[in-house]
Amino acid sequence: MTATPTQVRPGRTPTPPASFIPARDLTMSLIAALTTLATVLTIGPAFTDSGWLIGPLVAVGAVFIVGLMWRWWRPGSPFTALIQLVVALLVVAALYAGEHSIARIVPTPQTLQALVDLVLRGAATAQQKVAPIASTGGTSLIIALMVGPVAIVVDDCAVQRRPALAGIPLLALFAMGSAVVRVSISAWSVAWPLLGYLVLLWADHMFARLAWRPQRSGVLFSGTLGAVVIGVIVTAIGLLVPAFVSLPDGGVFNTHGGDRSPGTKVARSTDLGGQLNQPTPIKLFTVSTTDKHPYYLRTAVLDEWTPEGWKMLPPKASGLPLDELPGATAGVKTVDSTTKITIQAYADSFVPTYADPTNIKIDGKFAFDAAGSVVFSDTDTLSDTQYTFNSQRPEPTAEQLAAAGTSVPGEIDSRDLQTPGNVTDLVSTLVKEITSGASTNYAKALALQAFFDAPSSGFQYSFDVPKGDSGDKLTDFLINRRGFCEQYASAMAGMLRVAGVPSRVVVGYTGGSEAVTGEHQITTSDAHAWVEAYFDGVGWVPFDPTPIGSRGQPQSYEASQQPAGPQSTTGPTTNAPTTTTATTTSASSSSASSSRQAGGQGANTAGLTPRLFTWLIVLAAALLLLGALGTPAYVRSRTRTRRLGIMRTGSPAKGARAAWLELTHTAADLGLMPRATDTARSRVRAWTRHFQLGEQAQAAAGRVRRRVEIAQYAAGETPSLEHRESAEQDLAADVTTVSNAMREQAGRTARWRAKLLPRRRRQQ
């Protein structure tokens, strides 16, 4: 019985799988996978746990295993990357939505819908929460979908002998991660992907040296020299850019630049322009206190309201000894406590304390500013130190605050009731509407706080702050109604002043996370801003209009704690406006738009916004990628032109070598890689079989082969008649004939791949 011969597609010669996986493919794929994972790990500081890494690990692992096995089973297949992508997507889908798939593998429409929902939830988590965040299935899925294609490109570049180009997707992944994380990434986190990339270049070079090859021609970007040059460039970018480029600061309160380390100092101003970054998760200090329910830690007071936002007036030393500070106002119930703070990375001249300290023990030249009730220094900063202080947390009652009426002491009136000259009609009208039934300053404060708290007001806590067009930041926030603590605190403080209530913005930190030891860890994620309003006979009283959930510390006198609403202690109803307010805001938006024609004096132009910076990174990565894609094609074209010139004007030996290299590399670009054991005759036969060369192309290839044989084996001897006839032919024309025939038979896809991504191969 005779076996039926295998049908072979014209123009192709199937290559049987090897008996084992080539060592080079295994090594290069493994290094590529590990380098990709090392780059992914730079995103780690954005999360509080390692659960987010499961998805990227699965995606990179699938790319590695599938690529290795497919190349072994189908050597030279042009569909390797496609197979890797399909399998990686199937595996990731099975991991995150397998319960909606058939046998947890075959996806269904329900699988796709579940994945889309998970991605949307992950995106919402990333936008609404402050880094570092707990990982979720959605965030992990997003990173896995981002990493998978990068792993495929890096794997292909490594195996197809283009390792230098792998630096482009790796750099793009690192840039995207840096734009998202916005934290101080450790040197080791950056060093590992750079080391992996350099090992990738070195391994490719070592495998190339293991194979026999003649003396190489000196083309800059072909071979090891080009790989080393690109490797040095990418490494230099990775090391030098963080040192010399100032990224937008991740600190929540750095709104105007400033000479401070990211997140380790307190800003001297706030800004409603929406150009703020998420706080970086840097451990600043630990707190141990005897107060069972401490309020926020205060660091600085912003009591100057300008068109650009709230700013801090320079603090003034009161001259009071630090062990004899005034504490809370007499007649108000207080909770006395002792607190110890241990500094880690906090580096500022303002000392975090609770409100109304009575004494403080701290090394250095520090003073007390009585107006702001803050401790500061003109010369020293806190760094790797520890200090203790006693304080009195006031607990005023609603009755005490209501009894203050509307009276304001003169020294408070002159400083903390000032408003900028650009308060819009929308703001004034809205404040009058909200406080229309309030007869005391306390009633006004409750009404304004209730306005921000009421669901009907439509305020949304979000770090994605829309950029308004009114020219006034307070007006923009009241129109768009999206923001976070700085927007809420700045808005309420401003509206209090418009209503005639002395107010200021305070910046500092919430309570942090409690350890089993009872200490609280404070990081830049705990940075916060809130409002203090002044009541005669009571003093400065904090109000927090920002909905920060469990991090908040609502007080008994605040609007949310009043059992029957604000009117229970203030007399007339002061409920927050609902439909009327929304209508007023919408109706006033047109006049606000007109006011911006005057120039938009509130715009903050200092520095790049995070969104603009991210787009610049994406644009730079795209340009770099286009340049990288065009470089191999340009270099290959220049190499071909140079070789044709050598064939026409060089010595017979050099011309033969140039012709042989050109045909060998053309075949490799089209998918037929040379073998180190090839002879000239066996290689020509391989070309003829693989590309189904016609008679004219076969004759031209034979003449080139004979010239190579003369150059290699009979350079000093009298050539035979056959060799003399070959020497009389135009060598460049023969090479062009064979090259054109190869390209014609290879197919359109192979021709485009050869043009755009010529293979990096040994010079044989």
C-alpha cells in the first residue's frame, strides 16, 4: 500500500518540527518573559497587595509557552503572534470570567459582557480611589490586557533576532506605568527591567557567536553593535530621565510646583483648577496618641483667599514658649491627650499636631504661630526625628455654637472675612439662597455643609476634576460639582466668607491606618483639606464637607450628626436647595461663560497637568515606535545599495561576498533562515525549492554561487571555462534577478514583513 504524498502549497516547503526545542528559542523567550514581568512590577507601588499581579503573570506565561511550542511545531510560521494573542486572551478570559464560558474555556457573549463590566469597574476604581489601592479583578484585568500585547512584541523581537527593538515596547510599558503610579519608584525596580533588557542583548550576541560566520561587514545597526548602541540609549533614558525631568508631583497639595520632594512637604496653597495629582503612597510618620477619637492632624493654615485659590500667609512667631501654649478656648469642653510622632519620610518645617496644643517637646528651632495655631521653623525641617506634644481637643456643643450668634471680633474680621474681587453673581446668589433662613453663623455653616452633603445637590467625589470655562475656580466647581477635598474645602470656606462667617482652609492628614500595636501609619494617601469656621466665645471649629467615607471624623455639631437637620438648633429651615439650585446654576452658566472672555485670570499655568503629561508620554512613545519601525527598513535599504555598489566596483572576491550576503539576507527576510552547515550549493538548492525559482532565476543563482566558489576556493588559480563565463556576467544584475524572484514567490505578506521588519541575522 502506497502512502499518499503530502500536498504542498506552491512556493512553500514545509519544515518539520525539530526533535527538541532549540536552545536559543527557549533562552530568548524566557529572558523576554522575565524582562516583561520585571517591567510590569514597576506598577506595583500603586497597590497595597500583590493580587493585581495574577492577571499579568497568566498573560505573560501564556505568551511564553504558546510561542515556544508553536515555533517548535511550525517553524517559521507567520501566525505565531496571532496564535499567542488568541490563546492569551482565552486564558485571561477563563481566569476572570470562566464561569460564563463553556467548560470555562470557550467564550460566550456572556463572557464578553462580564469582561467589559469588569474592565469598567476597574476603570472606575482607578479613577475614584487614591493610590495605593487594594487590587480588584477589574484593575488586574486591565493590566493583563495591557501587558499581553507588549509581551508578544518583546517575545517576537527576541526570538526573531531583533532584540534591540524590544526596548521600545518595554519603555512604553514603563512610561505608562510611571504615568499611572506617580510615586517614587525605587532604583531596584528600575534596575531589574534594564538589566533584563541588557541580558537579552547579551544572550542574542552570545548565540550569534556560537555559530560559524565569515568576517562581518560594518553596518552600524546590523548585528551586535547596533544592539549595543540602542541598548545604551534605552538604558540612558531609563536612568537619566527620572533624574533630570520633574514629573508632575504626586502630592495632593502641591499645586504650584515648589521646591519639595514629592509628597513629603505640605503645600502653601490650594487650587480649584483641577490640576492636582493623586497623593503618593509614601510613609510619612507614625502616630501614637492617648486620644481614643482624635481629629485630623493639622500642618498648615491657608487663610488668604485670592483669585488663584487659597494661600498661606507667612507664619509669625508668637514668642510663646513651646511648653506653655494656650490650648483651647476657656469654657469649652476638651479632651486632653498626649501624642508621640515618629518621622519617617516627612520633610517639612511645619510640625503635624492636633488642634490646640498645650506644649510640645521637639529638637530644633521651632516656634508657635498663634493666629494659625501651628508650629513651624524658619530654619529647621523634620527628618528622622521623634517628638511629643499635649493637646486639648475641643468638643463644643451645638447650643454653644448657636449662642455665638453673628458677632465677630475685630481682629478676626479684618483677616478671615476678606474675599477676592472676582466673586461671581452665581456664587453670591447661591449663598444667599442656601443661607436664607439662617439667623446665626452656626446655622449658615450647617446649611452650607448640608448643601454639599445632600444627594440632591449632585456633588460627586472624584479625582477627575473637569476644567471649567467661567474664569473663576469656585464657580467652575459649583457648576461641574466634581472634585475632591481641596475643591470641597476651598468652596465651603469661600462660601462661608461670602455669607459673613470667618473661615479658612486647613491642610494636614486624616487618621491613617491603625496597626495592632495601636500606632497609626500616616502616608501621603492620608493628605486632606478641611474647613475651620470661627465662632465668638468658642474659637476655630472644624467642618469637613468632603465625603471621604471611613477616613472622615464627623463631629457631633456637624450637619450630618443633627437628628432633625440643621434647623433643629438654628430655628428657620435651612435645607439645601434642590431643583431651584440646579436651575440657578444651569441658568448662570451662560453668564459664567461670558465672564471668561475677560481672560480667565484663575487659570493655573505652572507646570504640566497629569493628563497633558500622560499624552506627551504617549506621543513620545508613538514617535519613538515609528522611528524604531522605520530604522530597520532604512538600514536594510542602505545595506542593499552599498552591496550592489561593491558588486559593480569592488574586487571579484569582495563582490562575490557582497552578492552572497545580499541573497542570504533577502531569503532570511522572506522567512528562509540559513543554516551554519550550508555549503554554497546546498543553500542555492534550498532557495530553489523554497521559492520555486524559475529557470532564469536559477541560472542567475548558479552564476552567483560559482563566483563565491572561486572567491573561497580558487582565488589564486586559473578559473575553468564555466567559471570564466560566470565572471563575465553582471553580478549585480544576477543578484537583482534572484532577489526579485524570491520576493515574487514569497507572497505579499512576506514582502511587507521583509520590508518593514527585516530580520537581524548572522552574516553568513
